[in-house]
Amino acid sequence: SGTDLPDEWVILGSHYDAWGFGALDPNGGTAMLLTLAEALGQLDSEGCGPRRTIKIAHWDAEEYGIIGSVEWVEEFRDQLRAKAVAYINADGAVTGGNVRVSASPSLKRTIVEATQAVAYPDGRSMYLAWNSDRLDEPAIGDLGGGSDHVGFYTHAGVPSGGVSMSGASGVYHSNYDDFAFFERFSDPEFVYGPALARVDGIVALRLANADILPYDLVRYPTDIDRHIGAM
């Protein structure tokens, strides 16, 4: 619970149900959030609790139709509309070494700045690993459907986003998506999950501790204009 503004919520979540063993989808993200929860708990025990409440959720029945998170959003819709600051999704968030980001316009700048503050496993910043040419802003995806951000973003209107450490696997929604594959090919040194936990942690803490929420509202007309131009 937040120390100053407990009725304002920063929510991070991942589902835990899977088609098969689910080491990559979803449990790379699930394990990452457990790591982050432990770190946030340690900060709180040392007297450095966040000003706003940070909630970490694990959803059931995502693969069956995004049921778990949607039911929760519907049950707490009025509270979410009044209290929720942001929702950060972590569905299958650790599958390789490539940084990927999708977000609503208002959260994009906060996520970009978080990647600049966290080290990639090779010593570069996460931002440079994501945007190696250093010229323009790296490509940031726009939220679509298919995961647990849907209820928050499209139903309750909560700014949402997701960061992932991504890699091609060929085992999506199959019984080959197991721990043996994960440790051999996806994250053999178990470094990508902790790196992502740091990014999501920085995003959550900056949203939770800011005097004024760092929403990039100017980004909305820019993105809308781009959408219209692409139609």
C-alpha cells in the first residue's frame, strides 16, 4: 500500500495459465514479476515504500479468452476509473534478447526514459540495445488485442503498456514451450528476466512516486495523426 497516496494504483500483471508447459508464454513474465515483487518488498522493508500503491497481479484463463483479468476489471471498474494510474502487462515477456515496447501514447515517454536508466546484460543501456543507431526514437508499438491489457485499456480507459525481452522461438502454444527450451535457447544465463524486472520496476516506481504523473499527453495527437495517415 502506498505511503502517501494509497488510493492511486500502479498495476503490473501477467497471466499464469498456458497451453502446455508455458515456460515462455506466460511464465517468463510471471517469474519476472515475482522477482520484481520481492525487490519492491525489500525496498518497503527498508523504509522506501512507494507513495502510490503498486499492485502485482497474476491472471488465470487468459488463453481461454482473457477471462481472468477482464472479470477483475469488470468487478472493480469504477474503482479503476477513479484510482488506476497505469497497467503494465508482462505476458510472455521474457523469450530472448531483443527489447520490445508497446504502449498507449501517454506512457511511451516514461518507458523510454526507464530503458535509458537500466543496463542491458552486455553493459549498454537497455535503450541502446533497443535503439542501436541512436538517431531517432526506437519503434514503439501501439496496443492491440490478445492479452490482459485489453480490459484495462479498452474497457476501463487505464493507460497501459508492456515491455518485453523478445526472441523468435517457434514453440508458441505448443508442448515444446518448456523449461528445457527456455534455459537452452531463450535466456541461457538468466539475465534477460532480471533486466526486464529493473525496467518495469523503474516505470512502476516513477509512476508511483511522481509529484505530478508523467503522462505525455502531447503524444496523443501525434499518434492519432499517424494512425489517420496510415489508414
